Amino acid sequence: MFGLGTTELILILVIVMVLFGAKKLPALGEGLAKGIRSFRVNLADDNKESKDDNVVDAEKVEEKVKEESKSS
């Protein structure tokens, strides 16, 4: 995971506990989880919009090809 070993992860967790205290860790974790969740939702929405835009673009290209074939 990100090139970190077990020792490094334990050291990071200890530093976080010292900085924030044991009482604030659940709230910190909850806030982090909410942020990750909203980030995933935003990515999914952006991906869906991009897919919809591609479908619209493909339909426009198809219409142009039909119009050009009719005029030929």
C-alpha cells in the first residue's frame, strides 16, 4: 500500500493518535470516510455525464453521416 511497510504504518498511526488524541479519532475517521464517499460519488457522476456526452456526440456523427449519404 503506497510502498509503506508495517512499521511505517504503525509509526504514522502512533503520531496521529498523539496529535489528535484517542477521543477525536472516531470523528476523524468518520470525516475521512464521508470525504472518500463523496469523492467516489462525484467520480461516478462525472463518468456518467461523460458517457452521456459521448452518446450524444455519436448520435450527432451518425446523423451527419446519414445526411451526407442522402445528399450524395
